[in-house]
Amino acid sequence: MTSAYPWHLHPNSDETFIGMEGIVIIETYQERYELTPGSSITIPRNVPHRTKPKGDRSVNLTVERANIETHYMEEEQ
């Protein structure tokens, strides 16, 4: 990841992020997480979130349903 991903949610799937390299910042409207290599977090379905690298680049593995739906949100509420 080299740039931010916009606010969005998935109505039909949880989304699990596993940190591989660098630090991935994952934000919900209530919390901010810094995912480091070897750590993981699951964002439940229907929870608005966005991701971005801390620094120039980060790598994460994302686990989700094969038929995941993505709904993009307005800017931060």
C-alpha cells in the first residue's frame, strides 16, 4: 500500500487485515489502529473504515469473502 484507501464498508463480509511489512493504519469512526508486522485485526461487516500506510509503504494480507461488496462513504463523519 502506498496511498490511502477511502472510507468504505462491507455489508456482507468481515475483513481481516494481517500486517506483513511496515505499519498499516486502520481507522473506524471511533478508533485508530496501527497494524504492525505479525499483528492482525478484524473489522466487522457494516463498520465504516479506511486504511493507509504509515510512511511511504506498507504491506498487509487481507482476508474477506470472495464476493465481498464494497460501499464507499462520504468523508469522515
